[in-house]
Amino acid sequence: MDGALNATVARVRIALVQSEAVARLKVEQPVPNPPRRRRRSTVTAVYAGNKDGVPLFAKQKVVRVV
């Protein structure tokens, strides 16, 4: 039983050392942020037909992601 306990302690220590090494790598090399996407929306008039010879226009929202 004592051998199994020692093996478990050794495994936990190895895992701890590995996690510390990974954490150190993450701190030293920060990942650059992806570029922010801007949503630009404009409202345009779109021809929607005519009523009694009078042209009708409807609003249309156009969204561009830059």
C-alpha cells in the first residue's frame, strides 16, 4: 500500500510541475488578439413599386462587417 501511495504522490508532483511549466509558457508568450470586427449599418431607400403613379420607396438596412 505504501508503494501505491508513493506512486500517486509522484504522479501528482509530475502533473503539478507540468501544469506550472504550461502556465509559464502562456504568460511568456501571450496570444495576439484577433482583429475586432466593426459592424457598419446604413439605411438606404429601395424602390418598392408605385401606387397610383407615385413611386414608393421602402427603407432597407444594409449591414457591413469590416
